[in-house]
Amino acid sequence: MKTKILILVAMSFTMVGFAQKNEIKAADKALKGGDAASAKTSLEAAAGVIDAADVKVQAQYYFLRGKIYADLAKKGDNSAFDTAISSFNKAKEIETASGKAKYGKEIDNQMTIIAADLVNSAVEDNREKKFKEAGEKLYMSYKISPKDTIYLYYAASSAVNGGEYEQALGYYNELKEIGYDGGGMEYKAKNVATGEVETMDKVQRDLMVKSGTYTDPVDDETPSKTTEIVKNIALIYTQLGQDDKALDAYKAARAKDPEDVNLILNEANLHYKLGDKEMFKSLMAEATAVAPDNPDLHYNIGVISNEQGNIEEARAAYLRTLEIDPGYTNAQLNLSTTYVNEGNGLIDEMNSLGNSRADIARYEELKQQKDDLFKKGAMVLEDALKLNPDNQSILTQLKNIYGAMGDNENFMRLKKLLGE
């Protein structure tokens, strides 16, 4: 009796083995016939018992599964990419453990094809503004072929374009960890059929040009992207509100490129956001030393100096701004305002004076100072109008100054220019 039971059990396993092979065979046939969906259905019938199969059948199963899902992915099922990759990896793992490598080379070829398909699909996603999906596909392509680090860089760029900052941060940090530089030479040529300029490796480009399918070969030297990467890491930390990490990232970035004005400005703005206006001002001064002819730098120094009550420094900064760019409207308005505000600052003392001879003399002295300051403020804007006669902000502020001065003639002139 025991012998019969053992025979039945053995027969049972044999039947399961035949079933697996039949399902795999049916799936393979369907795939070769171009019906990946039916192939998937046939193969799924063997999924529940595949772990009980011998390693040869398991390797065959996962290899075929990879091919089926790769075909589905190529036909538009984006979710199939990950399954295809994991299936091929599983088949390779099984073969490596067993010491047999029937599918090894073909798996490598299939993975190369998937990597290319992922990139092509990511390009379409970017065109359709599906930046998150594009980033994920480019990252998968990089993981398949880690030597192609450019795809990790493109993955980060796609994520940033889509506002997927956490995703981008992970990619940028990985780029930093692997020491990605990105500099070098790009080999380009124009596709005769499409008219588009394409980038490829030098050997391929030269062959394509020689064949006549591509023309106008160009060798473009690309700069290092190291500074850009660390800068973007800092900007993303700022965007995510992780200010301490952002400051550390700026230090790392500036250590690599201490004269990058944009880095200095970004760090300065972060200090300003954190309320450290002294550090902001110090960094802005550093930036102006690097780029002395940048009017925006001098203007921002003027704004902060004015906020800190350093009126003379503010005026000097605004005047330098206007030396560089005479038509810088905000600098004109702010410079004028420094004189008006200083004049207004005298009014409290004027109002506090009494009717004694000394008080009256002091009042007249202060009034003259106030009027002189208002006139200086007005002259700044009169000069500004010569360059920009229709600017509504300049006209309005100038009208208000003449109104405060009691200069009715100029006040009415400005009202007329404003169409009031």
C-alpha cells in the first residue's frame, strides 16, 4: 500500500511538471505569434507552482516572463517595464546560482533593448509633460546600465521640471555620490530623414555620416555639471524648507565654484529669508566684488541698507545701480524715496516746537532742510522722466512729492501727464 501511495505522489509531481511545461510552451507560442496578452495569460497559469519546478524550468519561466512584459511595455503598457526587468534579473539569478547560463547573453541583449525603450518612452513622457513618469523611466534605464550616468542626470532634470523635488533630490544626491561630472564631448549629426540633430557615440555618428543617413557632424564640448548638481541640491532643500541642509549644500557648492555669482545670490537670499540681514549684506558685497557691473546686486544692497537705516549706503548703492543702468526704474524710485523719507523724518521735531524766537528759527531751519530733501527727491524723478516719460510709477510719486511741497504748478502738471 505504501508503495502505491508513493507512486501516486510521484505521478502527481510529474503531472504538475508537464502542466508547467505546457503552459510555458503555450505562452512562448503566443508571444512568437505576436499575442503578448495571451502569452501573459498562459504563463500566469503556471505562476502558482513555479517555485516547485526545477531550476531549468524556473529560469525558462522568468526569462519568458521578461520577454512577454518587455513586449507589453513596448506596446504602451508602462507598468510592464518594471516586471520585465525584475523577471530577467530573476532568471539570471537562478542561472547564476545553478551554474548554468543558457539565457545569459540573451538576457543582456533584452535588457539593452529595454533600456533603450525606456529612454524613448521617457522622451515621449517629457513631451507630454509627464515629468514624474519620465524621471522614473530614465532612472530605470540608468539602473539597467549604470555606465550610462547621463540618464540619471536626465532623470533628475525631468523630476525638477515636474516639481517632483523629493524625487529629484534622490537622483541628484546619487549623482553626487557617484562623482558624476557630465563634462566631455558630445557627438552630434543631423538626421536626413527627420531633420533633427541627434547625439550619439563617436563611432556610431561617424558611421551614420559615412552612410549618408546623417549630415553636418558636430563635436560639442560640454562643461562639467558638478556645480550645477550641488547648486540644485541646495535649491531643492530650500524649496522643501530644509534650510540647514540647504546652507550646508551651498557651502559645498561654493567650495567647488567660489566665484559663481548665482550661488552667492542664492545663499544670500536664504540668509535673508532666515532673517540674517547682515550675512545677506556681506554676501551681496562679495557678489558685487565678483560681478561689479551687475546692477541687480547693487540695487539689492541698496534695499537692505535702507531697511537697516543706513541711508547713505543705500543711496550709494542706488547711484551705482544707475551708473550701470540709467533706466533702472526701481532704483530711481527708491533713491528718490530716501530723500523724501529723510525729509519726513524732520516733521515730528517741527511739530514739537513752540512759538519762541528760538523755536521759530529752528522750525524755519528744519523746513528748509525738508524742502531741500524733497527737491532732491523730485530732481531724481525728473531726470528719470527724461528716459522714461510715460512711467506711471515715476509720474505718481513725483506728483505726490510736489503735492507735499505745496508746489501747485508742478502738481497740476503731473496730474495732467497722468490724465487725471
